[in-house]
Amino acid sequence: MVDTFTPSAWLLALVQALLFPALAPLLVGWVRKVKARLQNRRGASVLQPYRELRKLLFKEARVAHTASPLFRAAPSVVFVATWLAAATVPLLTIDLPTAVVADIIVLVGLLALARVFLALAGMDVGTAFGGMGASREMMISALAEPAMLMAVFTLAMTAHSTNLGSVIAHHLGDAFVLRPSYLFAFAGLTLVALAETGRIPVDNPTTHLELTMVHEAMVLEYSGRHLALMEWAAQIKLLLYGVLVANIFFPRGIATDPAPLSLAIGLGAVLLKLAVLGAALAVAETVLAKMRLFRVPAFLNLALLLSLLGLLSHVILEVGA
């Protein structure tokens, strides 16, 4: 076990936290590349998101004269809150001094904080697009959060803890037996991830059509470094959900000790799992069409139903045992 008071343990925790903003653009570039190949296009390099962020970071941010200080502060708050939420999710190892705060309640709370400031920023300038996107975002989040909590609580009940590190450690020791409750929870959390990260079929991150956009409508008035922080936060959020699905439902490979070899295996394992999930996302976005906004509640209700079935399946199995 890691001694939580050693500098090396805290350095490892810092490195794991820094890996999230470092790897997030790479995952987005990988998804774009696979989609381009599936559409018989060459596509841009997987490093293109890094170039886009660098270009935006060095551009001057233009702010509307009607914007309040909240509009200027929102990008930093959204980025930091999303980054902290991602840092609570075990990436390389579960044996870290920050594991005590890696709780699903903390994760949902930080994501909610980022979402509130994003919605407020969208409404701050007073444009019609910003208010429309903010209202859609809050509707989606109100339906997605219960489904997400229900899905993760299904696994938390097995480990008797809402701490993500404890849940992963329990499943590693339990050989993660395939159960119906896990399958339902996995399906429910996958649908929630698509909605929360603004991916097809709920939203299209590459469109600016006023009748369909959600996330892009809220950041439409941003430019320069402000827009870079907003886009970077969205990329970190996608990586967050990818790591959450990969390491909770497929925990094999994650390090249980701080040995260099274990950490290297953990990094390779999580990169492989994210590559598979990214390719699956690209395939889904290629074969599926974006649904109408009025069908999104039914989509998220299905996610909640699947998560609830997973929870009930677990309870029934526990009672039967």
C-alpha cells in the first residue's frame, strides 16, 4: 500500500490527475480518425485537437459588452471543476492518497457545478441560442444524473461502498463475475455517457445548426482562450466517462500498487480499453442518426430503466442468496 504521507505518493497522484487533460484531446482525435476511416475519408491527424487548442489559447478572447464577470469566470470554473471530477476517477492505480475523495457523490457534485456555470454562461449574454442551449442542457442533466447514480450504485452495493477505488478493488478481488445487474448497469451508464458528453444520437459536437445544438449553443459567444477552456473541459468530460466505464466494468490491468511495472501495465491497459471504446463510439456515431430533441427524454428514461433493472436484479440476487 502507498504511504499517503510520502512525497512520491502525492507526486503519483498529481501525475495521474495531469494525465486527464493531457490524454483528453488524443481520445477525441482518435474518435475523429476512426469516423473518417469508416466514411472512406483520410481524416485529420489524431493530434489535430492539440493544435486546435494551442491555436485558441494564443488568440485574444473577445467578450460581448453585455457580458457580466460571470461570463469571464465561467470557462475557468467549468474547466477546473471538470478536471477535479476527472481526477477523482482512478486512471492508472487505485492505491493513491487521493483515493479517499474518489467518491461517486463527489464526482456527480463537481460535474453539476461545471454544468451550472456552463448554463449560466450560456444565458449571461442574453442571446437566444445561449438560453436555448442552457435550457436543453439542464433538461438532459435532470434526466441523466439519476440514471448515472442508479447505475453506479448497482456496483457500489456489491462493494458496500460508493468510493470508486473500493468498488474497483472489490471487483478485482471478486474476479468480476458476469451478472445481469452489471449488464443492465453497463447499458444504462453507456446511454448516460452519450447524453452527458453531447455525442450522437443526443447531440452532435460538430454541428452549429440552431435547431439541434446543445453544448455548442452555450459556448457560441466564446472565443480565444475562453473557448479553448470550454472545449478542453468537454474533451476531459468525454475521457472521464470513458475511464469510468473502462475501469469500473473492465477493471483488469489497473495497478494495485505503485511499482513502475504495475503502473506501466495500468497505463497500457487503460489506453487499450479507451481505444476500443473510442472505436465503438465512432462506429455508433457513423451508423446512427441524431434523434429529435423531443425523443431525448425517452432515450434517458430507457437509461434510467436499465439502471433500475440492474439495481433490482442485484437486490433480488442478494435476497435469493
